[in-house]
Amino acid sequence: MRLRTFTAETMAEAMQLVRQELGADAIILSTQRAGRKGGVTLTAALDGVAVEPQRGLAGEAEAAIDVLDRIGTAFDFHGLPPLIADRLLSAVADSACTDASQALAAACAARFRFAPLQLGPGAPIMLVGPPGAGKTATLAKLAARARMAEQKVMAVTCDTESAGAVEQLATYTRLLDIPAYRAKDVSALHRAVAAAPEGAAVLIDSVGINPFAASETAMLAELADAVSAEPVLVAPAGGDAAESADLAAAFAAIGVRRLIVTRTDTVRRLGGILASVETARLALSDAGVSPQIADGLVSLNAHRLAGLLLRTSGVSEEPAAATGTY
């Protein structure tokens, strides 16, 4: 095996050196970045006997370099932490795709998990998150999805203190013609869940909490455990990457395994969301793409995420309908 280390200002330049020296069959073993503008060091290998350096790039190699450069530009726009960006760019290089959207989708599929909510009878779904994340509207969108699929659904709110929270949910549930209950404590939540129609999906709206306050996370965990609910994090896009990652990790500590992203229609930078799922090892579930209740929530997959990352950064100018993102 021939092993070489290359250093350059950008990932694209480092990849070009790899292709020139080792050829198109080289395997990327590792990448390191000193800082966002501090250059990149890339280690690559080639199986078999040593080969003569390739001084010219073939058409496919040039296309691969262009794809890496475009995706790297998108990552810089989104403020993606360098370590996560490098991991994704390595997966992009491994995909060998010469289409940016396909290459990024392959990388997202390799690096992230996707688990859209499938509503139905079973464990209740409890939406959790910080104040103002969009939990109540997300519950209404999930309930609308269930109603359009002719599934039974019931809503419960544990947020009996926030101004207007009960009234907001009541407005949605009246429009959707579904039963709704208020539960201010564990006993009331037990009774509400027990009252669910047979075969109904149960959606629980929780009070927004500070995930760094032990008393608040303990209260939320007690509610979820009392009815064996799955806590699903609802978090808005557009946040600082480090803060978003810390928040996701704090919610993961109380059993959260999935993330619903809100406000993707009103922000352009998604680095915080990718930092959240990478750091806390959460699965991406669904994304809020408009304020419309009937169709404002879509299931996330690798292709939809890639299209969103490229389009909002300006790398791809394809309309939303053409990429199937919304």
C-alpha cells in the first residue's frame, strides 16, 4: 500500500494533489483541519504496488474536485464545524459521484441517521424542547398528517402555564376535530393517555424547558417515563453550532433519540442542526418547511437534506419542487 500525506489551503486543493500523485483510485484515510481558514491535511492510500505520479487530471477527477469545492463552499456558508465538515467531505470523496446533490446525499446517508415519525397506536410521542421552538405548531402538523391518513389521533398538553399555550392547542384541535386534554401533573397525564380512543396515536405537547437546569429536565423525564412516551426534540434551525450541539446533548441525556427541525423556511444556515445530530447522535425525523398546518411538515431523508443544504447556500439554484425537498 502506498501511503501519502498532503497539505493544502482547502479540501479541494488537497484532493487535487491526491489525484495528481496517487490517481483516481486513491482512498482517503483521514482529514484534519487546523481551523476554519487554517488549511487541511489529508492522508490517502493506494492499494497495490507503487505507481508513477499522475500529472494530469482526467475529466472525472476534475468533476470530483469541482463537486468537493462546491460542497465545501456550502459548508462554509452554513458555519459547519470543521471536524464535521471534514468528515462529510471525506464521505463525499468516497462516494465518487460527480453530481453535487447526489454526492452530498450519499455523504449525509453515510454520516447521519433518518427516522421520520410514523404515527399510530403504540407509545405516545412527547414533543420536547426549549421555549419557543415550535412544539405546539409541530404537534398540530403531526395531527393533521394523521387525520389526512385517516388515523385516529389525540392531543395532550402539559404546558398549562405559558401564556396562550392551552388556547393555541385548543384552536388547532378544534379545526382538526380531534380530542384534546390538559395535564398539569403526572396523575392528570396518566388519565389523559388512558382516555385515548383505541388505536389512536397520542401526541403530547410539553412545556418548554431549560435543558441545563436539572430540576426542569427531571420534571420532563418524569412525565415521559410515567406514560412510557418517546421524547422527541423540537429545535429551530439557524442557531449557533456550538450552542445547538450542547442543547441537543442535554436533551439526549434524558432519552431523546430523534430531532424535528423547525423554521427551515425562515433561515438559511443549518450548521447548528447538523452539529446537533452529529454531537448527540440523534436521528433526523421531520422538518417544518412552512407555517401551513396541512402540509408544513415533511419527512427528512438524505436527499432532502442535501438539497436543502445546497440550495440555501446558493450552490444549487434548482427550485424546491424540482429537488423534492419540500
